[in-house]
Amino acid sequence: MREFFDRYYPRLVELLERCGVPRSKPPLLVLGVLAATTSVVIATLVWISHRTGADDAPVAMEPAAAGRAGIDVVNAERAQVLSMTMVTRNRWAAGWSDCTTAPNCRYAAVVDRDGARATAPEWPVPYATLQAGDEAIAVAPPREGTLTGGAALMFRLTYDGPVLTRLRYRLPTSTFQPDEILTDQIVPGRIVVVNPKEFTVRMLQTRGTRSPVCDTTGRCWMLTGIGRTDIVWTDDGGKTWRAQALDSHNQLGELAVSPDGSTLLTTSIIVGDSGQAVAKMRISKDRGATWTVVQHPPATLTAPPLAFDDGTALMLGGPAGARPRLYRVRDTSANLDKGYPGDLADLSGDDHLIYGFEVPKRRTTEVVLSTDQGATWTKFAPR
């Protein structure tokens, strides 16, 4: 304290004297004035930072401001579907790529809302397609692959037309709200929280690292582990977590959760000379309380399985190197399904809507969907 006064007190007294404070005032009064001034400054900064937060109006922009029109990417001769999110058969978002001039690929996205479609602008990295409530949206991740770099954009289609919005970055968090979106598609190897109402995006600092999924009860599930795979879940938005081991030998496990969270399907994956293979598959019909080993699972999986509320599951796989087929798990046994016989490269959906990419001539240009758990299928190009 003495060193402080020796160095700064004469300057403070001189400054305050200019402001009308007599030189005879004691040092404590000087410090009190300084502390009060500092408090006002800090309060003002906090108020400003709050005003520039979630209460601000979104930064909307014209699609042309972000890049060239994406319609050329979608309609290119070598265009392919990279991602697909379907909320209903009439509300979806599809991410497209054109690698005609590879490795300098171009990317765009198409959003459909009840029959009206709009194309997002061209972007240098792939779009992520997400479900936001009862609609599908497309998010253009930062070019640098991290939230500390350039801008992230959100493209959605409203009844008034397409809207392109710049997402504001927020500080990392360990918790999230029920109406926020958890995704591992924006930053590689990390889970990100997207708030489409406040137009914000931030990193999630939590035990989970990949494959986030939230069921209709509000429980959110994830996978985590280095050199192993564990299932973790939270019922209170990340405030507390519980965990269960899936595979103690590697981190390539898969997890499927039914919409209401009652059915879980886990898969342990091993890596051999012929690639990844299914080592063990288990199913639970009571939210993970008890497990049963699935008999006769496919040798390999092409995409993560789907779990349904009725205790069954659907997956895409088969022998290594063979054309993928549909397998259905019923009564704890996996068997070939009599469903779609074409070339599927992916499988997503729930009890009411199943969909996946079709690969005619080895290019993913069309999507097939089923509204009766795979009994019948229809096909369309999401452009």
C-alpha cells in the first residue's frame, strides 16, 4: 500500500484537485472516489455487453452478400447430396456439393417448407442441416473449422421467404436449454450449441464429444471417451451427468436412441484388415436399465442404426464389401428386412419417417423415404 501511495498518490491528488477535490482531503477519500468511479465504469461496460447480447436484432443479410448463388452448385452435373434432415416429408433441408474442380469443391443447401423451396448461397465448406423445432434449417460453418474464426450463417425459409442470418458467437458453456440444438456437424470433433431464436452459437464444454441426441422427455444422450466409448446422458441440460460404459477397447461405438428414449441400441466396433466390423450389439427397452445381446447382427454397418419406441430397430449393413441391405432387430435378433432393395448410403429418421440417400451410378443425388417403417418407399431429388 505504501508503495502504491508513493507512486500514484501525488498524481491522483493533482487530478482530483483539477476536478475540485481539495488537496487536504485524506488518501482514503481519494481511494473512495476512485473506487466509485471504477464501479460506474464497470457497470456501464456490463450494461453495454448485455445490450449487445441476445436482445439485439439478428444481423440479416442478402444471400448475395455471403457468396454467389448456390443454384449452380445444386444443379451441377457432378452435384451430390452430402447431408439431409427431414422433419416431415414436406419440411426438409439438404446440403449439396460440387467437386467438378476438386479439390476446390463448392457447397450449397436447399430448404423446403411446405412445398416452397429456396437455395442458400455458395459456401467454401459443407453446410450442416439441422432440425429446429418443426422446421429444417441449414447452417454454414466457419471456414476455419472453429468458432474463434470467421462467421457462421443460418439459412432458413419462412412464410415470408428465405432468411440468411449471421450467427453471433457466445462464450463456451457447460449447460444448454431445451429449445437449443446440439450438433457435432459444425466444428469437427466438438459439440456446438445453436440457438436459432437468439441467433447465437457457442461451444459446449461437457463430458460428451460426439453423436448428441435428445429424446422427447428432455434427456440428452452423447458418446465420449478416448481409447474407449462411454454413453453419457443428462436430464437437466448439462448440470449433472450419468455415464455407462459401451466399449472399453476403442472409441468407434455407435448409439441409437428412440424418439421417447425407451429403446437404446449400442454397437461395439472393431477395426480389422477388411475395415470396421461389428463386434457386439446390445438393445435395451427400458432406457438402459437392462440390456440384451442382439443375435446375428450384420457384419458391418454403413450408417448408425435407428431405434424405435416399440423396442425394434432398423439398420443398414451387411458383409464387408457387399451392397448394404436393411436389417431389422425384433425380439433381440437381427434379420434381413424385405424393405427397400436399392442402393442406400445412409439411414436416418424416426418411427414416423425414415429416409436415406440413394446412390445411382455411385453418386448421391436422390433421397428415398418411408412413412410406414420401411414397408413402402418413395423417391425424390432434394433440389
